[in-house]
Amino acid sequence: MLWGTILLTAGICIILAIVLSVTSPVWLALGSIAIASGIVTMAKGFPNGIGLTVLGGLIVTHALGYLKIGFWEFVVALLGAGLIELGLKLIITSHRKKKSSWNSNWSSESKE
């Protein structure tokens, strides 16, 4: 529910940025919030939140003027951040499954 609200708010801000040309300090604040939220989420469970942190970093970099991102580049950055997070989740999940199956095989052999 919370992340749905955050995503909805981000979508509204993107639309407002296009329509009203939101100024750089607003983007700086939104990027900082995204970075902080991503770090807090990563502290709770590693792969979660890394995409949000990367995206927040891009937003802050854009707000400071070091990087020029248009609307479609931002959409591609959203997709890229999502793919990074999804890929890490899949890698870590498969690694945990292999590790747990190895541990269960090890413990069953030691009982015999």
C-alpha cells in the first residue's frame, strides 16, 4: 500500500513536471526522498530498494545540472532501475534456494 502510494505520487509528479515544468529544487527534494527511501528499504531486505536508490541518484544528478534527462530518457531510466532490482531479486532468490538445498542435503547426510 505504501509503495503503491509512492509510485502513484511519483507518476503524478512526472506528469506535473511535463505540464508545469517543475523547478530544479523540487526535483532535488524528490530525488533525495527517493534515495532515502531506497536506502531504508535496502536496510530491511537487500535487493529491495536498489532500483529506487539508483533512480533517486539519477534524479539528484539531473537536478544539480550534471546530467540532462528528457521525458523518454527518464522512462527508460525507470525501466532500467526496475530491471536492475528484479534481476538482483532473481539472482539472490536462486542463490538462496541453491544454498538451502545444499544445507538440507548436508544435514540429511550427517544424520545418517
